[in-house]
Amino acid sequence: MNRHDFLSVLGVSAGTVIFAPFLASCSKNSSVLGDGGTVDFIIDLTLPANASLNSNGGSLLKSGVIVAKTSAGAYIAVSSACTHQGSTINFNSAGNRFICPNHGANFSTTGSVLVGPATSPLTKYNTSLSGTSLRVYS
């Protein structure tokens, strides 16, 4: 192998190692987008880390799910990844909706699309409160 061939192979190999993670992050991976897979966990509302859910309008992110307490006091849970490009959404308590900070998609408390560019709804999960334990499940 001559010097030119060696440097060409080295450059392609280095480029693959450097850019492969970036290219993979552009794909729509169903596990990132909340494909409706099995979700089942308990949130202990007495723990300081979960205190935001004790107030109407509060929310937290756990295991790829955003859990929120609406202004009316109901607990709701949806997949945390925007269906447009997978960005993590936020709960907007004033508007009682989920908003993607990257491109402005808005979703209702049931996960349906209110404003694009997203065209697919978020996966909605069930919630069940028993004392101070909030169960989130599919």
C-alpha cells in the first residue's frame, strides 16, 4: 500500500468513527420516540425529587415519559420525545399543553397534535394514584 492509499483509508476510517454517532442520532428510532412499548413505574410523591408533581402545573421527566399535573389537578403522562424530530418536549402549565422547544409543535394533554410541524400524536400512558404513589403504565 502506498502513502496516498494509506492516508485515504485512514481518513475514511476516522470520518466514520467521528460522524457515525451524529448520523445515527438523525434517524427516527422508535425507542426514542415512544413507540408505545411497555412502560410501568411508580413515582413516590413524598420524595423531594418528585415534589414538582405535588403542585398543579408541575411536571417531571422519567424513563422517556413526561408526567405532569394539570391545572385541574389530574395526572397525565405522554412520551417525552416530539414525534417530529425526537426533541424532548416540555409541559406548559399555562396553556395546559406539551410544547416542543425546537420547532414549536404543540400537543394536547391527550398527546394529539395541536400545532405542527409534528403530524403524529405522542404516546399517552395511563396514570393511577394510590395514596402518595403515582403509577405510570401502558
